[in-house]
Amino acid sequence: MPRPKSFLKKVSVDMTLKSHKCQHVKTHILNQGDKRMKLTVGRTHEHFCIECAIKIIDSDIAKLKALREALLSE
């Protein structure tokens, strides 16, 4: 039996090693030791602060629920 696929590719949570800016909103600063969401795109990584990550996750959940409803509706 084939294993289930996922639309979520390489996404994880890690800690910052040094201070830097969020890649979604440049005014959001990630300080050393803060949690962040790490998205791997090809060979590069994009890092997002908690506030932006939660907004992105909530938006994606809404999109996935709409897709699910579209598949289930007649």
C-alpha cells in the first residue's frame, strides 16, 4: 500500500543562532534564541517570525479546508 503524500514539504521549527529579519515583514526582528519557522525552498531556507508564521499557517489551513470542501461537495 502506498504511503500518504503531503502538501507540506520541508517546513520545520528551529531556533535562531543570530539576530536577523523575518523574510515576510522586514521590520520584524528575530533575536538570537527565538523560535522561528524554517521553510526549505530548493537549496535555500526562508525564516519567519512566530507572528508571520501563525498568519501563514492559518491562511494555508483555510485554503486546505476550502479544497477539501470542494472535493466533498457534489
